[in-house]
Amino acid sequence: MPADYHTHTPLCHHAQGTPQAFVDAAIAANLSEYGISDHAPVCPEPFDDWRMKLADVPTYLEWIAQARSHAAGRIPIRAGYECDWLPHCEPWIEKLAAHAEWDYLIGSVHYLEDWNFDDPKWLGRWAQADVEDVWKRYWHSYAEMAMSGLFDLLGHPDLIKKFTHLPPGDLDRFYEPAIDAIAAAGCAIEINTAGLHKPCAEMYPAPRFLELACSAGIPIVISSDAHDPSHVARDFAQAADLARQIGFRETVLFHQRQRSYEPLLTTPCEC
Ligand code: ZN
Ligand code: FE
Ligand code: FE
Ligand code: ZN
């Protein structure tokens, strides 16, 4: 199985499990590597209630150290942050990048201005929203995040579909400019299986987005976005099969923000 780099810790207040339990789950799933990427702090604080505070960073580094000592030669442990792409966040992301010797930084769009559109708490906003306009703004922000060059990996590309608000017609008009930006910036993207367990009931991104990404030579990883040890590597066989069908033949590995690749093998049936 490929690496699983997008996973969380209890420091974000909506995940559970010990470093030992996450590592055991990664080993049981036969992952090549396990990566920890909890929701990074945002400055100024308080910002929202679903991330670690700046004061929690030493505890986060300790959590990673415990995972490493428990794994001890059995599986490589990588680490980074899942960072929020927000207006004028660039100097802050540079500060986050200097907190430790990270293996990768994930960039994610969870906000359009002050709207945390993927949080069920803010679902009401969709009622007044012009879906076409929301999608335009989302993908514009996503492309800017790619072009910033601050991130190794871009998270859940079409998260904006989470609650099934999709504009009518062919979605390539949104995908194509984002694909161009991601390819030009040289970022990797993830196939995030958590979407299967959300109202959209589909991985992020949609298969069509992956086809365009494959044609553009954009590298991929497969991620669970685990918030519990039982989520680690969830649906990876299905994601790997989809990726192979689309034409991908390898996934990316990150170590100290350097990339290498491993072959994307056909996965044995899970039944
Ligand atoms: Zn989360
Ligand atoms: Fe996220
Ligand atoms: Fe996440
Ligand atoms: Zn995420």
C-alpha cells in the first residue's frame, strides 16, 4: 500500500487516538509510510475551534516523537501540517514551515473569506449562495494556493462539493485553470478517500479532475484524512484501483520536503 500522509491528532479537538494506535493501524494496513499532518495553528488567535493553538506545537512535536519511537524501524514516520490557505497568509505559512524539519506541508482551502464552507455549522450559508459564484471563488483560491509555491501537497481538491452543491453542466471550466496552476507550480495532489464518507459520497477529487491531472503530469498521493486510527488507509484499495484505471503508475513519497516515487501496484482484493 502507498503512504498515508494526511492524518490528524487529538490536538485539533475533533480527532481521537494515541500515536501508538495510529502507528499500529498503519503497520496493520501495510502502508509504506505513515505521515502526521494535523490542522496547523492560524494567527492571530483565537481563529476557530478545530485546530491546535500555537501553544500546542511542542505537544504536537512530542506526539510525533512518540509515534517515531513506537514505530522504531517498522515503518517510516513522516510529519508536516495541514495548513489553511487564507488571504495574506504567506508570511504565516513561512513561519509554520520553520517550526520543525517537516517532510511536507499540505495546503487546504476550507474558507472562502470568513465562510468555513466545509463545516456543517455553516451549512445555512449555502441557502443564500450562488453556487456558480462560490465554485468560481473556490477554484480561484485553490489555484492561488498552488501558485504560492509554499506547499508540497494540495489537500482534497474539490472539497467544495462536500455537501453536494454542484453547478450545472461540464465542470471542466472550473477544473482546467486549477490544473494549469497546479502543473505549473509542480505541486502534488491527493486522492482523499474521506469524501466517500461525506454527503458527496465520492472521493476528492472527482474522477474527471484526476483524468485532467494525469494528462498534465501532476503527481498524486492517496490519503485517508484519518481523524481516528480506524480511518488510516481506509478505502485505499479502491483509490489505488481508480488511480491505476485513470493512468497513474506511481505515488509520491516525501522526506524532508524532497520527493521520490513508488510504483502504484494493483492491490489485492480486500474481501
Ligand atoms: Zn479535521
Ligand atoms: Fe482539510
Ligand atoms: Fe485533514
Ligand atoms: Zn483535510
